[in-house]
Amino acid sequence: MNKHRFLRTKRWGILLLVMAVILAACSNSGTDQGKEGDKGGSSGGGKKKVELIYQAWYQPYLDYVQQSAVKYQELHPELEFSVKAEILPFGKYWDKLLTQAAGNVLPDIFDMNGPNFYDYVTKDLLLSLQPYIPDSEYKEDEFVKSIQDLYRYKDELYGVSAAMDGNGIFYNKKIFDENHVPYPDDTWDLEKFRSVAKQLTKAGSYWGASISLNMLIAQPYLLSQGGAFYNEDKTESLLDSKENIETMQFLQDMIFVDKSAPDKTEIPNDNPETLFVAGKIAMHPSGSALSALLQPEKNLDWDVAPYPEGSKGRIVVTHGPARVVSANSKNKDIAADFVLFLGLKDSLVELSKNNISSRKDLQQNFIDTQPDKNLKVLVESTSYAAIYPSTANFKIWNNEITKQGDLLMLNQTKPKEALQAAAAKMNEALKNVPKGK
């Protein structure tokens, strides 16, 4: 071969090789930001384009996620990052989520609650966040343990909660003052609660307390008296235990024997808060969300006290929705990193001003919203809270609990029969759990 021709050919070969390397580098620009499985495309300037789909039922959570997305983008200039969000009414939200799960098209990120968590995690629909925590700034010990445990499965975290419930006895100070009865405090037990409710009841004017006989709502009383919903490994219902039967009978007697609490026919739209706001109930056990609803009520002089103690101490039940990641997200690594980012202190400051934060270092913000009220009681309750019941097939036994609770509130059944019926439905639900789950 001619020497000059050989050199020209060699130079062209080297040039083509260099161009191939450059093109390969450009096509892979930005892919080192996620682990295997991220499928975001490239945009102009070599940035990786990532759009996460987020689904919620509560506007404040949607706002917080979208605001956090802007901050996340600022911290990740290598990405062209955005969150496309959709909000749905609560009932329609779960209907759509079931359809999406069946079609394997769940959103990248979506809101989860405690009762439904077990169903989704045991069907391998959720991504564990545990492997991503070491490389993030998320610190598990900065959160209230009970709310972390609500979204933990087999010792791995699957959800990040922004806010949680506190619980207490909201009371009408005017009714107490008119009857010269001291306000409730942390020395009260269940017997004291019952006796004061009787003392404060005036037929035709107001009741001493509101009582719910829905077993889920009555949990603080049941647990404080040594009751439980199921055994430790969630294979058998304990609803019809002796402790639960006795406690539910105690509560039903407050309604139909003492006449110190309204029955179902006397509660407008099954909402006792209506009666409390109207000055018709002296003591109303409720969650912390009620404090914000009562803030504009200038004609109601109220405050809040701890739940009464039972034989096993003072126990309430907490809950709070969490953001979770679909196990089949095309951008699962970035989605997981973003969800953990949603749990950082700077991300949660604004939301903590109207809700009890799941982060211990932000809970004072809630107390400061109404300094004239004893909101500290609600925050402190999160430290002795049990987690909300969650099993596979939750809906099966929850429907029965609702049915039996209504019958109890009408005095059409007794606690023993109601708890046995609910226990039977729960055992039916627990038998249908996939083996090993």
C-alpha cells in the first residue's frame, strides 16, 4: 500500500474513534445521578430530564411536595427536575390507586395511609427506602418512632411522613365553670372521666362527654385497659378479648345507662364535633386537627387535656399519611431520593406551623400557633402513642367494625356480640395473607 495513503487512512480511523467516544459521552450525560433503573431522558445542555408523577388527596400535602420540588431542582443543577401532581377526593383516590396497581401503572410517588399500607407493601408494590438512607441526609432518629414504625415492614422504611396526629380531651371551659368543676388534667383515670361526665350532664341542655363505639376510634380506651386488636405477628384477632369487652361495655353504659353522652340518633351527620362547637358537649375526645378547626370559633372557650389513664397507663393512637415510591417507577432512584428529601427539616418548616410535625425538632411550631391553648398536651401524646392498626385486607374487617359500631351506638347489640363479629371478620382477612408476608 502507498505510504501516504496508509497514513491518511490511519488518521481517518483515529478521527472516527475520537468522534465515537465523544458521542457516547454525550449520550450518557447525567446518567450517573441515579442507580440502575432510572429512565429519565436527556434535555438540552446535557441535563437529565426527570418528571415524577405524584398523586395525593390533601391539598396542603400537594403544595408542600411541589414547593419542595423547586428546592430539589436548585440542589440538582445536573437535572431538569419537575413533579406533575394530581389531587383527588379521598374516596376516588383509593379507587384510582387500586386500578393503577392492577394495571401496574402506579404513580412514581403517591400518598399512603396506615390502614392500606400493609396491603400495598405485602404485594410488592412499594419501594423500600432503606437502601437509600445512608447516602441521604435523612436521619431516622429525628422522627417520632411511632410514625416511622407505621410505615416500616420487615425492619425497612417504606414511607416518609410529614405530619401526625396528637390526641386529647377537648373541653368546654364555660360548662366546667358553670358547674364549678375543675378542668381535666393528667391525674384523671377512666372512672374520673365517667363520673365528671355524669356530673356535667344536664338533660335538654348538654351532655358531659361524647363517646364513639367504633372500635377504631375507641382504641385509646381499649389499649389503656390492656386490650389489643391482634397478636404480634398479625395472624389472629384479639378484638373479642375480655379486656376489650369490658371496656366497650363501660363506654356503652356511659351512653345508655348514665345518659351522659349522645347516642347515634342524637348526633347530627354522625359528627359529634358539631355538638361540641355548639356548646352541647362538655368533653370531646379528638385528634389534633380539631384545634385548627376551632381556632376561628370566637364564641367557644375551649382547651385540651390528656386522655384519661387506664389500668395500663395512658395510650393513644397516632396516624399520619406518608409519601411512598412505586416499586416499578421508571425513575425509582431519584424518586426515592426526593421522598427522603421531603423529610428534611427545611422541607417541613411551613407545614409544621399548622400540623404536628413528624419531626421532633419542629413540633414546637404547632404549639406556637395558639399560645393561649394547651396544645403541648397534643404534641406530648405522640410520645406515648401506639401505631394505627394495619393488616392485609384491612377493608374487610374495618367494614364490620363500622357496622357493629353503629349497632352499638343504637343499643341494638352488646359489646361481646359486636366484638366477636368483628374478630371473626378480622380472622377471615388475616387467613388470606400471602404466605411469608
